[in-house]
Amino acid sequence: MRPSATTTERELYECFDCGQRRQSTTDRTCEECGGTLRNIHRSRDL
Ligand SMILES: [Zn+2]
């Protein structure tokens, strides 16, 4: 469930349903389940 602690400066999208992650996608629709992808922005300012 929890994504790996990988750092990226690119935009990352995660599926609400299956948790599929994609980078730099032009379509906010999951190709796996057809769910909605959300833009997750991880900040290292914690
Ligand atoms: Zn999905």
C-alpha cells in the first residue's frame, strides 16, 4: 500500500483505486482499472 521512499522531481500521479503510479501522464485515467489518477506532490521539507 505504501509507496517506496523514492525521490522524484517530476509530477507523479497515483490511482485512487489500485494505487498505480505514473509519471508525466497526459491522461489522468488509470490504464489498469480506469480509475482517476491524482497528482501527488511529495515534499522533502518535512
Ligand atoms: Zn487504477
